[in-house]
Amino acid sequence: MIPEQFKTFFDTYTEAVLVTDDADAPVYMNAPCRELTGFNGGNVAAFPIADISKVKVNYTPANDKKNGRWECSYKRANGNELWFKVSVSPLPVDGKNWKIYTLSYNPAHEQLRETLQLSESRFTSLADETPVMIWMTDHTNLTYYFNKSWLDFTGRKLEEEVGTGWFQGVHPDDTQVFNDIGHLLRNNINYSVEYRLKRHDGQYRYILEIGTPRFLPDGSFGGYMGSCLDITEMKMAQVELAAQTKELQRSNEELEQFAYVASHDLQEPLRMISSYVQLISKRIESGKTEGLGEYMQFAIGGVNRIQALINDLLQYSRVNRKGNPFAPVDLNEVMKIVTAHLMNRISETGAKVTFGEMPIVNGDSFQLIRLLQNLTENAIKFKVPDRTPEVHVFAEDRGDYWKIAVKDNGIGIDDKFYSRIFVIFQRLHAREDYEGTGIGLAVCKKIVERHGGEIWVESKTGEGSTFFFTIKK
Ligand code: ADP
């Protein structure tokens, strides 16, 4: 209950006065206040105090020196809306903080309210029509407005999005960007951020958001206004462009490498053919035909080598261009085919080729056969003289991917050559010791990369090597 002396005092007031207790519950209203608000009969405690605390414009919070002040629109019991100026000041009662609200109404403000309402409705319809998503915060940076584009995008209601509700839609990995711009927000400075926001269909889309501070006529900060654009397509195009540029760089490097080594590796047998053909021709001219058969064999050997090189090169260039679409491939079956293909080599060398339980993976079956065949063939080929080659192929489950290993007991590789051997035409041995074109591992690398994995070797010279590659599940 309001103390009697206050009541007598406020009853003489011509201004509208409302008193609230320390819980901000209305306890007293003088006659001008009842008249102004239209809240005539009944219990003062039922007066909707919150309605006059909804700050509209020109808000000045209370402090030690100043009363709190603002202007707001209030809907009277008869439905009319009035534009009030509200001032609130402390009223100490029995050591507690009660408050006196003074409400003043000026018909001139009505005009202001109408103008404001008109401009607000213009703004809202403009904002709702634009494809850009727009929001506004109050001076405490809580969002109170989202335009139609935003609500259509998130598929949520305004009530769900206001305050900090919208934040639930931000991708958990991107919430940090708002901490990063915290200092700009605290100092009311323009900012721009990118983050992913959940669309109504559950898909996260990339958003570019530009925030601009709004300032009230008295210069105080009124909140931020933000505009957001869905830049997912642009972002995807950027990613694709970066991937294409990388692929272009890679194929360029490959081409350079190719041009460099081709001049050596392809010319070497050509030179040999040319010199033997010249010898043969001289011999024929001079009528000395003995030994021609041997020369012919050398020349044919060169031709065969060029053929092998060209075949391997074709395979190499076809990995990306002529690949088949991915489908489930049982690597147990692949290993059976590989051992069948290598039957001659296995029986020639007496090699023991075994494999553990192999998984089913998603890939290009022809390329996976080629991959495991190249690795197994090398494992048999690079054997230590007088040691029976033993090759074991096995798989390890690594969660998201499989790690496949081809282990041998061959000559091994010095660790300084670990990466070089995957480069096209790079060989560590003379052809007389171990035949080959130096393309096999480059093909393996390309196939593994096309399947989104990696390939590498671990080895000990004289003891053997294990080639590993990974493949996504
Ligand atoms: P190629 O077998 O035709 O020489 P690769 O590209 O398959 O070409 O291999 C490149 C080089 O890597 C080989 O020449 C050899 O020196 C080395 N290498 C490949 N596999 C093995 C292995 N299992 N053990 C030892 N060295 C190997």
C-alpha cells in the first residue's frame, strides 16, 4: 500500500502519475493517469505496466543523476493508441526502491507517432520485399526485428528468432566468428562476417553478413542493422575454381615433368633403333649381311621398349580421363584376379603371395585391380637374389577409411628415395638389373588420389618394403 502522505500529495498533481513498488508492480495511479490511460475502475495492480516500458524511441536509461526517459506508444482500453513521454524516478519508501512514473501526452506527438508509424510501415514493406535478409537489434544488441526474407530462409517464427534465438541456427563450427568481432560490436563499429546458417530444409548455407550501427538523434547507440546474403553458390564456385586451378597446376607440373623425362626415356630406345638400323643399312649396302639377325633383334628390342613405354604412358594419362564411375568393389575378389594375372611371375619366382581379410570399398574396380597388381608385381620383381619373394597384402580399419598394405621381403628402398619413386619415369635401378618403365608407381599414386586417398612407402634396405595406401569407406 502506498503511504497516505504520498497519496494525498499525488492526488493534487495535474500530471499523470503511476507509482510502483520495489517489484515494479503498480500500487497507485492518480486521477489524471487513470484518465490518460483509460484504466479507470478496478485494481491498479492489474495495470499492464510492461506496455509503457516497451521502449520505442529516445531512450535514456536512469542513472544517479538522471531520471530514466523514453517515448512509447500505448494502447488504451478503448483501442486508441496514444504516444506518451515517460519519465521514471526513484521513490524511497521504507528503505525500498519504489518508482514514480510520470506520463505526459502531447497531441503534437501524435503527428510524430503517425509519421513514425508510416515510415516504419514503409520500411517494413520495403525490407520484406527485398531478397536480402535484414535484421535489427536494440541498444542492448538483442535482435527484435527480422524481415520476411530472413524468416522465409530459416523457416522459423519471429518469436523464435528474436533476442538471441537466431543464434541456434548458426553452424556450431562458426559461432566463433561472433566472438572474433566482439570488440567491433562493443564499440559500435561496422563489421562483416561469414558464417553458415541453417536453412528451413536443414541445409547449412554460407551467409555474408554486414552489420551497421544505428545512432539515435541524440547521438546515442540505437542498435545494429544487419543485411545478410546467401553466398553459398559463389563460395562453391570459388572452391571449384581453386580445385580446378590446383588440378591445372598439377597437370602442368606433370606435363613439364613428362616433357623432361620423355626426351630422355623415349629417346634412348629410339637412338638405339636408329643406330642399329643405320648399321643394318650400311651392312646391306656393303653386302656384308652376316650378323644382321642380331642387329635386328636389338632394333626390335628398342621398338618393344618404346611400345611398353607408350602403353604405360597411355594408362597413366587415362587414370583421370577414362575412369569408370565408382561402385562397391570387393578387394578379396580383386586380389584373386591380381594373383591370377601374375600367375606366370609367381610360378617363375616361386613367390608366396597371400592376403588377409579384405574389405569392400567404393571405387573403380579396373583401377583398383591395376593398383594392387602394380604393387604386388613390384613386390615380387624387386626381390633379393636367392630369396623367395614373400608378399602379404592386408587391410586395417581406420574408422573413416581403410589402410591397405602390400608388404614384401625384397631389396628395400633407401628412405631418401621414398617420394621420388612415385614420380613418373623415376627408377632406382638399371634396366639390366630390374626391367620396367618407371611408370607403375606414378599410375598407383594417380589412382589412389582419384579415390581420395594417399600412398606412401616404409622400408628397410635389404629387408623389404611395405607400400601403404588409404581409401575412404
Ligand atoms: P618400374 O617398376 O617400372 O621401375 P615403378 O614406378 O613401379 O616403376 O617403380 C619405381 C621404382 O621404385 C622402381 O624402379 C624401384 O626402384 C622402386 N620400387 C618400386 N617398388 C619397389 C619394391 N617393392 N621394392 C623395392 N623397390 C621398389
